[in-house]
Amino acid sequence: MNRRKRNIALSVFAAAAAGLCLYADNKRIDVQEIPVKLAGLPKAFNGFRIAHLSDLHLPNCACNPLKLAEIVKRIKPDAIALTGDLVDRFTYFDADGLSAVTKMLADIAPCFAVVGNHEVKSGVVPEWAGILKRSGVTVLSGKPTEVRRGEDRIIFWGLPDGNPFRLYRSGTEDDIEVVLSHYPENIQQYVSAGLRLVLTGHAHGGQWRFAGRGLISPGEGLFPKFTSGLYVVNNTKMIVSRGLRNGIPVRIFNSPHIPVVVLQKEYRSV
């Protein structure tokens, strides 16, 4: 084999190896446990685990419903948060897939969901909400849903349009609120509204990740700031899921992602 043919063969081999690595990375689900300390967290909720799933974009999820349910079951969540874009407006409304996924998840732990831009723009919100409710998922809007353990409680909210100023907040300042929103780019609104814990998605991890930073996101454009994991701005803690979508545009160095939020009581020194 002459040098030219050898170089071509090596190039083809390298390209094939890179493609296989990329394919494998796009199928690997990154389960990231994130402790979140909250002052005033009721004792009964210390260690409460929330599996945070976002941006499945069915039928383009990185894994099938059965495998996803197995992964979530191993997390042993006390609750499951679904922060929008469970469907994909550029393909078709996968009602059967949505029903299968949400039924399996609701059998594992109480599930709470909020819409994303793909549900809204595809015009399927009524059908989407009906499927989720029949599956046993609580569809959140601007009104509170309590989770109780004995006399203690935490409150789940949903922001369908990402606007925190439409919350019908009727509790006390001592209530621990877990707010589901699709949009991480609204962080300053969450801070201004005094929200302490917000779970979001939408950014897809910045699609291509280099040195821990994303390249582009729908809400922030090039070099977005909020794409993956925990961000703390003043007294607001926001957790961004990189999502579970797989397909075109392809992910690079950006595995599908399930953050696991672990609530912990923060003890302030006197």
C-alpha cells in the first residue's frame, strides 16, 4: 500500500471511529446528582430527590420509554419534574410515545409537568395535557400543588410561559417552592420574583460543548450562559437540564442529561 492509500485508509478509520464515539456519547445518559441547600427546608424533606427530565422531543428521545423508565427507577426519586418540550413540533405528535413514557414515569414517583415552546407552537397543548393527566401526571400552571409529608409540605409551581409574575402565590414566605419553567434565559425575572429554586431546560446544553461551555441555545443565541447544571444568582438557584433529545442537529461532547436535585436543609450559623 502506497503512502497516499495508507493516509486515505487512516482518515476513513479515524472518521469512522469518531462517528462511533459520537454515536455512543449521544446514547449515554448522564445522570448528575446536584445537592441544593435551602434554608427553612422542612425536616421531612431533607434528602428529597427530584429527577429532572426535559426536552425529550418525542419521538427523538435518546432512549426508548422502557430504558428511560429503568434509568429513572434506579435514581429512586421522590418526585419527577418534566420541564417542557416532551414533543417535537418539527416531526409529528407522538401521542402513543408520550402516553407510554408518562405512564411509566408516573408509576415510579409523583410527576409534575409544565409546557415548553414546542407544545405551544405545535398547537397540541390540550391533547398533551389530556394525555399527561390520564397518565397520572400533574400538569402545573400558575397555581400551587402541595406535596406533604406528615405536617410538613413543599410546593410545586409551573410557569407555562416562563413569567414568574403570574404566580398566584398564596402561601407564606417560609414555604419551600419548587418552580418548573422551560426557559433558563428568564433567570433575572426569577431573581426579581424572589424564587429560590427553579428547574428549567430548553438550552439543549448549548448543542455543542467545548471546555464545559455550550455553543448556541434557542433562548440566548451564541455562547449562552445558562446551559447545564446549577446556577446561583443572588438567592435564586436554577438547575438546567441539557435535555434528552437525540437527532439533528447532532450533539457534540454533550450527552443527554438527567439532573437529580437533592434537597438539603441549610443550617445557618448564628
